Amino acid sequence: MTPKPFVKGVGAVAAFAAIVLTGMSIRSSPVQADDEVNNDESKIQIGFAIAPVPLNLTGKDRRLVGLGSYIVNGANDCNACHHSGTPPNFEYLPGGNPYFNQRKVVNPATYLGGGQNFGPVGPPPSPDIITRNLTPDKTGHPEGGHTFAEFLQIIRNGKDFDHLHPNCSATRTTNCIPAFTGVDGDLLQIMPWPYYQSMTDHDLLAIYTYLSAIPCIDTIVAGQPQLRNICH
């Protein structure tokens, strides 16, 4: 996704179909189980091959880290919105921008460091929506030190634990979202959590574990608390 100078709305919504099986017991055959394991293993190997930064595997489930890398870097492009790079190469190193017919090389110094400005979510005095730093902080937890339980709430329900774009009120009249817009300031905006919310707990744990294994990007930016991340 390419950042836009002004984005208005509440983000992307995905439709999911539910298949309800009743009155029968479903059992996977050994062949099916083996295929699932082999498929998962291939994703893990690809995940390690495409990880653009060195990974800290100490105390972590290696399989989860590899699978998480596959989901973050292969099945999705989280870095496209959450990198901290600038034009013209954005998330790529100079000379490694595939959009310039160059061999892709992700810039590790800006990887998932956040800071892309999507503009205000509504009319003034709405604040700009700026992507978060997803790297682990000094606690070792990613995305600003959130626990896995909190991460599940973020992805499943769009909960904004940082309260960075609250609704306006009698006591809050600046940097807030006007109530008449219908936008809930307690929910993450722009972030397509409705698309990701139906992922399995296992896959979300893999993403979380991978994000805890990448290098921390230490940032303290005045006026941008979503980027505050202290490594030590």
C-alpha cells in the first residue's frame, strides 16, 4: 500500500464466509496431516530466507519465527505501510528498489520502524494517522511493548491501546476526531484489522513471535508518540 496525502474513512473491510459443519465428526487422514506439516515447513523455510533483518531466536520458537516471517514478508507486505523510510526509495535501499527495475533489497535500518503519514482520518481538528513502530522495545515485546494478549485484541477488535486519535469532547477540542463523523476514536483507523481478524491464533502468535525477534528501532519523535520506542 502506498501512503496517500489524505485518507478519509475508517479503513478496509474484508468479507469472510463461515462454513458450519453439523451432525458429523471430521477427521483428517494421515496423508492430509502430512501435507499440512510439509506445507507449514516450506513456509517456515521461505520465511527465514526472505527475512530482511537478522533475527534473535533466543528463547523463541524457531518454527513460529519462520512462519511469522513468511506471513509478514511473503503473504503480506506489512513493511510497505510500517517502514520509516523516505522517498524516493521508501522501504528499499538505494539501488535495491524493484520499482526502478533493481533487485529488491529492503532497508534494514527502516524496517517496520513506522512513521508513514496517511493524513487526517476526518475533518479538522482530526489528527494525522501515522503508522506505528512495530519493532520490539526494551521489554522485548513488539509494537510498543504490547503483550500477546493485547496484540490479539489489536488484531481481532482494532483496539487502540495508545489512544492517539480520541473523539472530541467538551474537554478535548484539539487533535481529536469530531463525533459527528461517526468514527470511533478508540478503534485503529486505516490499519486493516478487519481483514486480519479471522486469522488463526497460531498464525497471529507466529506474527507476534516474529516481530519480537526483529531488531529494535529506537525512536523518540516530538509530537509523534506512536513512534516512541526505547530499545534499552
